Amino acid sequence: MILFLAAFLLLTPVFAQTREESKNATDFPPKPLTVAQENTIVAANPLAAQAGDRIMAEEGSAADAAVAALLVLNVVEPQSSGIGGGAFALVHGPKGLTTWDARETAPAGATPGMFMENGEPLPFRAAVASGRSIGVPGLVRLLEALHARNGKLPWGELFQPAILLARDGFEVSPRLANVLARYAARLNGTDAAAIFLPGGEPVAKGTILKQPRLAETFDLIAAHGGNALYTGPLAEQIVAAARRSPRPGSLSLHDLAAYRVIERPAVCHRYRRYRVCGMGPPSSGATTTGQILMLLDRFKLDDFKLDGPRLWHLFASASRLAYADRARYLADGDFVKVPVEGLLDPTYMDARARLINPFEAAKDEAAAGDPPGQAEELHAPDMREDLPGTTHLSVVDKDGLAISLTASIEIAFGSGRMAGGFLLNNQLTDFSFRATDADGVPIANAPAPGKRPRSSMAPTIAYLDSKPIVLTGSPGGGRIPEYVAQSLVAMLTFEADPATAAALPHVSQRNRGTVALEPGMPASITDGLKALGHKIEEAEMTSGLHIIRILPDGTLLGGADPRREGVAVGR
């Protein structure tokens, strides 16, 4: 292990050219495809991917690699994830597929009106910066679960790469510098400012950034396990940060001590000859991605082209319907009835597909359907938009253990509040701020004690004949299911490799009346969609797809999204 640490310190990251703000879709040619025979990890920062790769070279498992990589991401990509947030994970192992829900929970003191003042919803930024936005973080408990079930190396060793980077520093990447510059005004005056805005100025590209307090926290958890965060002095710091003015939250020591990761059934569906599996409620990932794919499967996609407008007309039309159902039905299934099976029922999908005109765009917003198994008392739609502050990694080891994991602190830099040198999430702002609509109809995704807010995260594994063939997932807020569905269409329908699939320009239609396209979308697609009657708008869509494809002979292909600085590393 000493040799590993020495080698890790000598690693020189080669950061890809990245931009926080998308320019043109054509500015993002595919990154090089990684081809490997034993193991591959694709993560959002070169240092994280390298850490995971080195762990597997030291005979660690994919679970060990995921733990090490996520801890490194906390250091080098703090705006997106960390131990102050949560995650969802799909793990394919010798006994099949397991899905883990490590979503943040609302404290016992949460109320339906916690984001209301004077009869009106709080402004979003005010809610984010408040202590009310902070849910009980779940990532550390997830890392423990992954290690306990599938780890090979000692728990403490997995923390060493992150401890070294936090203590001795790392070179600030172009993307982190750009994000800090973009969010400097919001971070000013927060706990995060002392680390990321020293002297009032955002840390610049190439600066060596040290985080000694975070290193101490990692040391503590490495030595004493997850209880070091959920009880004792660290827990007290988290509670103190959440209960501080302005707008203190109700998070308590009991809430932290009571947190549990939940092992849930995978949500699977058919697409062409494949079985596609994802994360169920409180994530909307599997059902929304699944509906898009199942609706597309009702059409002869082989007649279309990946760079042609007809395919993306159908994609946008399918997404419009899927997001209508997502808004009405998706929430924490432990608190409201979510008709998961009904939403993916083939007969129901047949009926919804008949609402799609193959030759003309719909002129209005779609209404939610009536899937089998819905609750007798319908809920009102929640159109609240998830914002991007998320990361995704995919990893496969030489024994075939495969993990697709998406982690988040919600918006970039979360609540801006910190404890123990790490940022605390603002995931509770993913709840609907209103408990009912204007007519008094309840909203499924309203806050409640112990409830987990709806998420768009969509870690996904696709199977052929019971063998995993694709691992995919992405950050990107409310558009995550679309990004994931698009990558699967590219690979499972048109045989695109992971690097090409990750680089495709994005098309988005979340039932908002318009189709969003990345700037610089090829004119053939833009003009073709307009000719079919779609209203078009340009929008930044900084996905972060990190994909592994497993070929029949066991060869591993890894591809990383060119919009961010992620890389695929394999052996």
C-alpha cells in the first residue's frame, strides 16, 4: 500500500479541456475510448479515476475503487458531491443486482410548510442557503454498505488517497476554477468562502488547494467508521450548522443517528432485446428513463438515423409524456403510493404511445396518464426542477463486480454550509415547496418527517441474457433521465461506443412546451424539428455521462462525457 500511495502522489493529472458553460454541441468531440481487459473506472475527475484504478491494481474490488474515488471527488470536485450528501447505487455481483438508496432524509421536525413564509414559497436561493434545506446525509452509510458487502481491502486504506490530496493539496482544475468564479457571489459570506474564496477571490486554476480540516474528518471516519459522522463531535457540528440562522432547520442528533441506507428492489423494463434496470422511488430515474425507452420501442427506430430529426422528434415526444407522469406520481414510495409497475406496464405504454404523432409535434403540455395501480386519491403535479450539483461513476473489476453510482449535494456547493471541512447538501429543496396545489389537491412530493425528496438521479445497468453489458448514468439535474435514455438509445439501438454516446448533442423536452437543444446542434436536426412543429430553445446541458460497455468477450470499453473533465481508466 505504501508503494501505491507514493505512486498516487506522483500522478500528474491531465485535465481535459472543459467548460462549466456549454458552448456549441459541436465543440465537444468524443474523448478517446478506453479499451481494457481486466477493470475500468469512469469518474468525473482524473484524480478520482486514477485512485479507483490504483485500488483495483492493489487487488481491491470495484466497491473499494468506488469508495476511494468518491472520497477523492469530495476533495477535488466539492461542488458536486461529498460526504455531506447522498447517492443511489446499482451493484451487480455474484448474487445478481442490488440497488441501494442513500438519499438524504428530512428531519423529524420537518413540516409540509417548511419552505413557506407568509403564505408564499420562499425564494429558491433563500431556501437553499437556509438550514431547512439540509437533509440527513447518506453517502458515508452507503460507502460502508458497499465495503461490507463487496470490499476486499481494509476500510481505512480506501481513505488514504483522499486524505493525502486534502492534506497536501491538489492543483485546482479548470472546471473547478470556472465553477468557483461562476458561483462566487452566492458563496460569499458562507462557510465555504473561507476555503474556496480566500481573501474574497475565487481560487484560480492551477492553485494548490489544501483542505486540512477535511483531511482530519477523513482520518476520523477511516479510524472509527461511519459512526464517527453520525454520532459524536462531527454530528454535533452538522446539527449546529443546520440550526444556525438565517432560517435555522430542525436537524437533530437523533436524526443523524437514526439514518439507514435502504436496499430496494431494482426497477427493470424491456427495451428491444435488452433488460434495463435502474433506481426506483424516491428516484424518478428508472421510471422516467424507462418510459422514454419503452415509448420509443413502440416505433421502428431502425428506420431512423442517429443524426436525423425524426428520431429526436420521437425522443422529445416520449420524454414529454414521461415527464408528465413523473410530475404527478413520483415521490418517496414509503410515504405515498407510486404505481411503479403500472408506469412501466406494456399495455399502458401502448396506450401512451398512441398519443405520439410520428409526423407532428404536440401543441400543448401533456397530461399525466392513468397507469394501473395508481392511488385512489390522485396527487397534483409537482413541476419543481432538480438543479445540477451531482456526479456519476461507473466501475467494473476483474471479477465482474459492476457498480453504477450517482451521488449529489444538489445545487453546486449545496447549502454553502459546512461541518468538518465538507459541504452540507441542500437536497430538501427537491421537495415541493407547496404541500397542495391551488385547489387543495395534495402534492406527492411535499415534505414530511423522515421522507426522502424525489430525485432525478438515474444510475443504470443494461443486461443481455442476464449479463450486464452497459453501465451508465449522469449528473444534470432534472434532465438526467433524458441524458441516460439518450446514451442507451445510441448504444443499444445504433451500436455507438460509450465515448460517442456520451458526446452526442442533447435534446430535451420535459413537458414544458418547447424542445431544448444544445447550442450548435446540427442544422439538420434543428430545422427538421422545427418543420415537424416543435418550438425550439437553446439551453446549456452540461451532462456528465460516464459509461462502460462490456463486450461479449469481456472487453471493457469506457467513455467519459467531453463536457466535463471526467476520464475512463482501465487495465
